[in-house]
Amino acid sequence: MTYPEELSELIEEFQEIDDKMERLEMVFDLADEVIPFPPEQWTQASKVQGCQSEAHVKVDLQDGKVLLLSGADAKLVQGLMGILSIAINGSAPAQALLLSPNFAEEMGILNSLSPSRSNGFRNMFDKVMRDIRELD
């Protein structure tokens, strides 16, 4: 699959890191990439079900492009949201829907996470894709 340039570069960066802890540090740093979704706007509909943390996402369209707003009570989850933001923000909805969660495996982040965090990332990804489909 052809990824957006910024995501391709991020995948390469992660692939160059062999140390699991260093990879997790990088995920933490990516928490700054999220467009904040204020906690006072969180609802049951925005909640990522099956995530260990309190995590919420909202998908909007801005000038016909996907815009992901997100927030979580854990910095690691926020970092995973940052990765997903890099992957889809600025894409047309049809383009964003072509993305598969395999990019996270290519990065090597899923095997750096606990099984429940890895599952939470997949739930977040699936929710965002459902929300993009419902934009029309």
C-alpha cells in the first residue's frame, strides 16, 4: 500500500529503532501531534470502546479533508492517537478509508505494546474508520 508521505517517513523512523523502550518513547513524543478534543465535549458516542484508558475521538471534515480530534487520559494512548492523526489528517475520506491498520505492524509499535494496548489501538482505528464512513 502507498502511504501518505509523512506516514511513510514515520514508519521508516520506527523501523530503524530496535529497542522496544525507545520505540515507546517515540510514541509518547507523538502525543503532541493530536488536535485536542476537549474532555468537556467527550460523550458516549465519542468513546473508544475496548480501550484500557479513557479515550475519545471525533472525526470532522474541513475543506473536504479528514480532521481527527482526539484525547485520552494516558499519554501513551494520546501518542497512538498522534500516529493515527498523522496517518489520516488532511486526506480525502475515500483515501483515508483505504488505510489498513497494518501500518502499525510495519512500524513495529504493536509488538512494543501490551496485548490490551495493541487491541485498544485496533479499536480506535476501527472506530475512526466507521466515523469517516458516516461523514457523508
